[in-house]
Amino acid sequence: MELILARWQFGITTVFHFFFVPLTLGLSILVAIMETLYVRRGEETYKKMAQFWGNLFVINFVLGVVTGIVQEFQFGMNWSEYSRFVGDVFGAPLAVEALAAFFLESTFLGLWVFGWDRISKGLHLAAIWLVAFASNLSAFWILVANSFMQEPVGYALRNGRAEMTSFGALLTNPHVLYQYPHTVLAGFVTASFFVMGISAYHLLRSRSGAIAGVQPGAHGQAAAGGPAEGAGLFRRSFRLGMIFGVISTILVVGVGHFQGQHLIRTQPMKMAAAEALWDSADPAPLALVAGIDEKGQRNTFELKVPYLGSLLAYNRPSGKVLGIKELQRQDSAKYGPGQYVPPVTPVFWSFRIMVAAGFLMILLALYALYLSTKGRLEERPRFLKVLLWSIPLPYIANTTGWIMAEMGRQPWIVYGLQRVGEAVSPAVGSGAVLASLVVFTLLYGVLTVVDVYLLMRFARMDAGAAVIGKPAEAGGREVSLWN
């Protein structure tokens, strides 16, 4: 019972935390690009863009930090056996992340937030680029730690523990070389659809007469800038998000394809479960949809494309793809008797939801590029509404991708070294885990509601109506997130 509750607790808190991370990765880069354009061209529109989207970045960053703090506590509480076994390896990249990335990110974010019109343009620009660099560097160190769980390298087993033998091997882990760019690009996709969706909302307001700069801001104060400036700001924001989106959606699918081919070699059971492939096949088909009978180890029905499974695995229409049954026999012979098949149904469907969301976002981004090139974007209000409602798409893809990656590794917490059942703390009773599970779930739920409320509130404001940290004497109304 303790194991089930501990898994639920870690899964729920991680999913909640991962809502905030991808947007931080991508939006930090976009805000830095906007301010770079302002410094190079001297146009106030780009400054207002950086301030507007910077407001939203700060809100998301703060909530992400709060939700991430709980994660590390769980390693020493619910998962103390895991920490005892791999702490020497797993703890090193997390320590470097805190010292070399998080503190850098937090320090220069404070300088950027409160430095508008107080420090030079060049120093202020350097601050946001350091924030963007540190945010994505932070993701690298965390994924170095996670990649060890997926593909252990640079260790030796001594006295019942995994001890690090090569820090360099951790950094060059083949798994992180695929996982890191895939995760960062997913963050870019998230930010691009976030910017396009909110920009589409303001363009719709402009079209209906509620033009940015005319509508009053918070507390009845008029926003800075005229109608043309406000509409132009969100046109430029949309264009930047669109270009960012076209590039990142295509790249994230491409990198994901190569990552899948790597997993065929290193975690074949995960990929077999993702395809619900019970029996080995050469050539292997690809099931688009299937009715999965896990108890009977078969599919009750399936719509499949011949040869496509082998084509995706090996870039050719032939080649043996190992099935779940054969892999179970191999793992039993290698690791001893046991169940080595992950939950097939959630892995299968989470993979398909992720892929479907990814290709849908490619189509939306390309169609937006087409309309923008033809100068007809604002003539398609229905499409603008579709983009507004497509903001959740990357969040769905990110969440289902994480579920597939982590559930597909079961029953291993460290692949091939430690099972999940061996990692849970024996000292924490089910009552304590249940109580903390309820508390964390409620707390994270409240924080998510707060985050969505603040993002929606600030996203609806006209650009320049409220700037976090900007002094009133410089033309902005300084805003505190806490009142």
C-alpha cells in the first residue's frame, strides 16, 4: 500500500510541477529575443513586448519554483532506499543544478525584473539572456539525473550501492543527448503556442473594436499606447511566436523520432508497450489504435499500418521489432523471475496522444504561417479562436510524453539496477503517505488555480498597463504579485 501511495504522490506532484517547466524554458528565450530587438532597433514596441510577456514569465517562474521544492524532499522521505542506493550518482547533478543554474537564474531574474530604467540597456539585456541560459541549463542538469535512471552509466556497484566512477560519463549519457533537446524543444513549442494564443486573443479584441490601448487597464487606468501600437505589438508577438512554433514543432518531432530509435535499442520493452506489440514481427506493423487485453496479452482489435513499425525503428521497411512476450522471457532470464511488462494501456495511449498533439500543432503552426504570409490572418477570426483554444495542446503533449517515459520504464526505477518496489522507504507508513498525498494534491491544485488566474489576468491586460517591477516614474505602474 505504501508503494502505491508513494507512486501516486510522486506522479501527481511531478505532473503538477511539469505544467510550469516547459513554458519557463521557451518563454525565457522569447522574452530575451524581444528585448534584443528593442536594444538593437530602439523601437518601444519591442520593449513593451518584452515587458508584457516578461510579466507572464515571472508569474509562471515563481509558481514553478514553489511546486519544485517538494520534489527533492520526497527522495529522502518516501524514496529513501532509492536515495541510499543511487544518492552518490543522482545527487551530484542535482547539487550542480542548484548551485550553477538555479541561483544564477534567480539572481539575474531579480535584476531584470527590478532593473527596468534603473540599469543600462546592455546590462539589462544581459540579465534576461542569463536567465534564459540558466533556465535551460537547469533543465540539462535535471535531465542528466533522470537519464541515469533511464540508462545508467558512469557507476560501479560497491557495498550494495551505485557509486559514481565518471562524472563525464553522466554528462555524455546517450540518453540525455536525445532527452534534453526533446524536452527543451517541447518547452519552445509550449511558449510559441502560448504567445500565439494570447496574441490571437488580443487580435480578436482589436478586430471587434476592443483595441489594445483603448480598453482601460486594472483599476480603470488607461493603458499606454494607441490602438495601432497595441494591435501592432500583438501582430509582432504573433509573428515571432509563429516562427518559433514552426521551427520548434518540426524539430521536436524529428528529435523524438531519433529518441524512439534509441529506445528501441536501450529500452525495447518501453517501445513494445508503446506499440502494444505482443509478438515479435519482421516486418513490424504500427498499430494506430488498438483494444488492449493486458491479462490475455493480446489486442482484441487494431487498426495497423503494415511495415511502418520497422520503418520507424530502422528507417527501412524491414527489420525485427521485439514483442512484449519475447522481451519478458529475455528479462526473466537476465534479471530473474518477475514481471517486467509495464502497464501497456496507459503507455500505448499516452504515446498516441503525445504524437497526435504534436502533429496537430505542426499543422496549426504551418497554417498560421501560410495565412500570415498571405496577409490574411486577421481575416480568419475562427482560426484565431482555434489558436486561443490550442494553448493547452503542448501541455497535453508534455504530460502524456512524461507519463509514457516514466511508466514505460516500470518495474524499474533505475533501469536494470533497482526495481520501484525496492526503492520505497520502509520507515514511512501508509497513513503518513496518504495524508501528505492529500495535502500535496490540494496544495498543488490551489497553486495551479492561482497560476492560471494570474496568467489570465495579466494576459488580458493591455500592454504597458502593468509592468512587474517597473517604477511608476518611468511610465509604468509597479505591480506586486501578492496584492
